[in-house]
Amino acid sequence: MKCFVARLGALAVLLGLSLPATGLAQNGQSQESRPSLTQPKPSETPKDAKPVTTPEDDAYQAIYDARGGEQQHVVELGQAFITKYPDSKYQVAVYSLLTTAYMGTNQIDKMVDAGGKVLQMDPDDVDILPLLAWAVPRRFNGQTAEGAQQLEKAQGWARHGIELLSALAKPENLDETAFQNAKNEKLSMCHDGLGVVDLKTGKYDDAIAELTQAMQLGSQPDPVDYFLLGLAQEATSHFADAIASFTKCATDGPMQTQCKTGIADTRKKEAKNIEAP
């Protein structure tokens, strides 16, 4: 599966700096490119049997089939489904699909709301826990009561996600490689979320450790993470490491301007301060 919804969306505000529209993007991949570890497939009927479905089944099938395409279409189908079948047996799965679709269409508040509904019904959903743990810290800062509360929630989601994923058994419908890749990507999102929370709450050493682990687990480097890591390294007077991190995102991608500024600022501090051991 190579289409899971983009870890896109704007509105990420970090330490007072507005990140670009791809500020919520990570690893250059779409969220849909990773297999779901919980989302049920529509029931399959043996080839020699006559399918027996209800309009509700057909409506869910349509949303499920649309998940790798235009995300606004998924939003429209999902919203119509919830309106028509508010007590559906597919409620959790539809809200899960809506969560990623809202993210892909840059409707971040709706994404958080839909994901929150999933976790109210299933606090152990290992698809939604990493997604919210990763996205919410990039959306909020700790300077307001609401922001501090959201960061605390994200921290809890991330830790719970790591606990569940670490003990998760492979689903029968995934081969071992696909399972390990999916699990590592979701663990990466959890550690990334913890790292951003640590950065925004001034725990810079912890932020370095979490962001480094997130990038080691992820399949592709994220320019935003290099920028965040550089900020944490600069704050702890690891100037050489900070310059190296900023350099990795200064030549290409959406963070070039911020990373070039990070290099210049770090060089100035490096000239006036002692490098940390």
C-alpha cells in the first residue's frame, strides 16, 4: 500500500515561528502510505457466493475504497456517512479515515476533533494515537492554557502509543516486513511528538534524544525534524551539531530559509560561547 493521507497541513507554529505549509509533513511520505494496523477492511465474500450487503455496508465500502485518492472526496463521503448512520458499527473506522482525510485537506481542528472521537471510543487505536501525538504538538504551543493542555494530551498519546506498539502482535493480513515498517513509522511519529513537546517546554536534552530516535525509526528524513533538532542542539550549546542539522535542511525542501537562518544564528553564538562537551 502506497497511499495512506499526507502528513501535510499548515498551521504548525513552533516557538513563535510559523512553519511553511508542509510544516506538518514528515518523511516526505503520505500518511496513507503506511498500512493501517487497526482499520477493518470491508467484509470479503467468497467468489462463488452471492454478496449480501446493506446500504450501510456499501457506504463504508465507498469510503474505504476512496481512502487512497482525493482526500476531499473522503471527507465528503465520511461526513455524509456519519450524518446518515450516527450509530454505525463502522463509526470508529469512519472517524479514523476522516482524521487522516482532514489532515490531508488542511482542516487541522477537524482532524483533532475526529481523532479525539476515535480515541474516546477506542483509547488503544494504534493508528490514531501516533497521528495525533505527532500532529498536535506541531499545532499548539505551551503559551496558553489550551496549548499546554493539548501538549500534555499529546505527550500521553505518544507514550501510550509507544507502549501499545512495542507489544503489538503482527496482524494476519500483513507480512512481516510491512508490519515492521508500519510499526516503526508509527513509533517514529510518537517519538517525534514527544520531542516537539520537550522542545516547546524547554527540555532540550530530552528533545534531542526523542527527535534523534524518531529520525532513526522513520524511513526518510524530515526537513522539519532537522530544523527542530538544530534548535534543540543550539539551545544546549552543541553548536557544531546544530550547524550540521540545519545544513541538512538548508539546501532543499520547505525549510531552507529557516535552516539557513539557523546556521547564521548558530555561527554567531558559536563565536561568543563555549561548545558544550
